[in-house]
Amino acid sequence: MLTCKEFLSELSDFLDEKTDREIRTKLESHISECPNCFVICDTTKKTISVYKGMKSCTIPDEVHQRLMAAVERKIASKNEIASKNELASKNELASKNEQASRKG
């Protein structure tokens, strides 16, 4: 039997009906026995169905620009945090190396 992790890694192909028969049978068997994965699969199917039934709409340029600016700020913030964490790790490693060389 598949694990939940294995099931989730195949979920997209399963829903797109891109899995071969053997894998599809294993996936169907898993969701028949695992209530958590059944709910995930069923909810995802329903979400896709709702999304496909929606009409596309455009947003005003001003809203689009504000949204994109917010996304760019969020990405920049995450990159800044990652850079600070990387620098802190490098500094910590350098400090440990310096302490080790003093002892040796």
C-alpha cells in the first residue's frame, strides 16, 4: 500500500488522469482506505471544478500595480532575511574556525 506522502506526490497526475493503470489502481486503493487522503483528493477535485467554471476577469491597472508591488516587497523581504541568515551562519562558522585555530 502507498504511503500518504507517495499518494500526495502522485495526486496531480492522478487528477489529470496521467497515471498508468497500475499506479492509478494503487492510488484508488489508498484513498478508499485513507480518509485523510480521500478528503484531500475530493476537496482538490471540487476546487478544480469550481475554478474551471469561473469566468476570467481583469482587475484594474491600479490594483494590479499595487498587487505586484506588494509581491515584490514580500520577495525582497524574504531575500533580505535569507541573506542575513546566510551571513550570520558564515560569521558563526568563521568564529568557530577562529576559536578552533586558537586552541590548536
